[in-house]
Amino acid sequence: MAAPQIKIPATYMRGGTSKGVFFRLQDLPQAAQVAGPARDRLLLRVIGSPDPYAKQIDGMGGATSSTSKTVIVAPSTQPGHDVDYLFGQVAIDGAFVDWSGNCGNLSAAVGPFAIAQGFLPAGRIPENGVCTVRIWQANIRKTIVAHVPIANGQVQETGDFELDGVAFPAAEIALEFVDPADDGEGEGGGSMFPTGRVVDTLDVPGVGRFPATLINAGIPTLFLNAADVGCTGTELQDALNGDPQALARFEAIRAHGALRMGLIGSVAEAAQRQHTPKIAFVAPPTDYVASNGKTVRAAEVDLLVRALSMGKLHHAMMGTAAVAVGAAAAVPGTLVNLAAGGGAREVVRFGHPSGTLRVGARAEQVNGQWTVTQAVMSRSARVLMEGWVRVPGDSF
């Protein structure tokens, strides 16, 4: 006899230029309240993966890296924090959930979710003003501080803050990524630059030899020069996502970068670690037309950046990769810094396929090693739907 469906309390939220299904840990079925195969199978079924048609029709996913996401929030186990935030990037046509990194865009929705779901005491929430939520990002063991606007005692979601890549304005949420560089506690090394150099050379068999900046800040990221990979830095999604040979070359470079960064033990392991590292390419400013038809002028930006996520060119910019852009721009001599004109800087504005984004980062040398103490950017978030998500009871 077929198993009936079960229903699980859930909230569907947009955060930045991503959206995903949010859960309170205590609302998950008992078997999925701990990390392991049952949790992964549950989240795969919620999102609708694996889907050989790559559409996620039978789930909540939107069949892109930006919309195939899940979040679990729990009371914090860390002193001085309000909630623990765990992010799962769900593969679309594969049967795995990648837990190796954070989602900077959905980070913007964690604070509002925590307030609305009662994780903060009522005395912490002003009638009108800003509520500060201290978030422990459990995937990468870092602190994020969200400054969430409050109106009439509730999270303010509507407003006039515009974010390129999102169609409608909303309320602005300022995010601080505290000490976002690798501190040696996580995977892949013990410094912001895992190899100890701001520029490396990658030899990728059958593809070529490339200068690259390998950085672990916000999320492990591999930066290339656009011209070195046959690009201009003005590309929109269709220019690459319809070119399987180009995507295969980027994936080969990414795999060798992951190996050099110490994130994997062999190139073959990269196929099961799609979320990290990210791969991006940079170029000096030039005019281009963004995906919404507006012209981005060279004078409006410091450089151009295009990034790939889960094997496809991203429609805007991942929030964690934006932290990596800001961190790399702040360190003299990186490919990002050189594309922006070189020199010292604490703020950078870059052009991406949907428009522009501004991110601040403060870099300093400690005992001869570069580190970033803080990165700051603004995002927005909104509840799209709340209630229950249903899955077959035997699916996990």
C-alpha cells in the first residue's frame, strides 16, 4: 500500500537574489533532525530532486542554483548568538545535498525568519527601528550580523531598496560578515589565500594554463581573468549556459582549483562538491547591457565580475561570492584588485549580469598573512509563502 503524504511546517522565502525553503529544526521529522542520509533524502524530495528532466516539477525547486536551496534554523548552540543557520544546496539532476558552504543571499532572510518564528525574546524587538540578529553560520562556522528593519513590532518587508537581479523593491537589510576569511577551523587550509599567494598559476590538462587568485573569504572562490578564458566580462547567462563545451572547461578549471585549495583530495571529487569552490572571471570596466535591458556604464563600476554556480553562469551574483570579490579587491595584487585598477580600497562596486553591486571589505596583514576582518553589503528578503510542505511519508 502506498505511503500517505506527511506535512512539515515550512516557509518559502526570497533572500537577496535567491529563494529557498526554510525550516525550524524542531519541525523536521525526528530522523531528519540530525545530519545524515534521512535529512538529505527529505530535502531532495522537498525540492524535487534528483530530476532527470532538470525541471524540479515535482517539488519546490526552480531548477536553477538560485532556487534549489534549503535552510534549517535552530536556537543557537554558540554563546552570543541568537540562531544557528544551516544551508543545504540541493543538486538538480543528482541525488545529493551539498553542505560545504553558505548562501550569502539567503543569509538576508535568516534574521527575518528568526524574528517571525519567535527565536528572539520579545524584549529584543523594537516597536519601530532595527533589530540586530546575531547568526551562527553552521556550515562555515562564522558569524553574520543582520540588521532587520521593524515596523509596528513586525519585520518590515516592503520598502524602496532596489537590488539588481530582483524585480521589485523591498526593505533594506544590512549584513555584516564578521571575520569572513578562513581561520583554519574549516576545510581547505588556514589562511585567506590557501596557497599563501595572491596569484597562482593553474595547469589544467587539455584546457590550458591560467593565472588565478584562490581565496577563501565568504566562500572559497577561484578568480580568473576574463580574457584568459576567452570571455569579455560582459556576458549574460545565455552566452555561456548554452555552450556545454565552455561550461565543461570552467568545470575542469574549478576542479583543479579546488584541488590546489585543498578542498578535495582528487579532481574526481569535484563532481560531488558543486557548491564550492565558486569560479568567477573578472575584467576592467566597460559599458554593457544588463539582463533587464539597462546599460551599465563603465564609469559606474570599478570592474566587471561574472560567476558560475552549480555549473552555470549565475544570473546576478552569489552573496558569498560578493564577499570574496570585496575581500580580493581589498588586497593589492590579486586579479580582482588589478581589474579594479590596483591599489588599496575598502569599497568596490562591480558589474554583474543583472546590474551592479557594492560591497565593503577591510583587509589587513597579520604576521605577514592577509586577512579580512569584516565585509558589509545590503540585501532584502521577503516571505513568499508559509504553511506546510508535503512529501511522501516513505521518501526519507
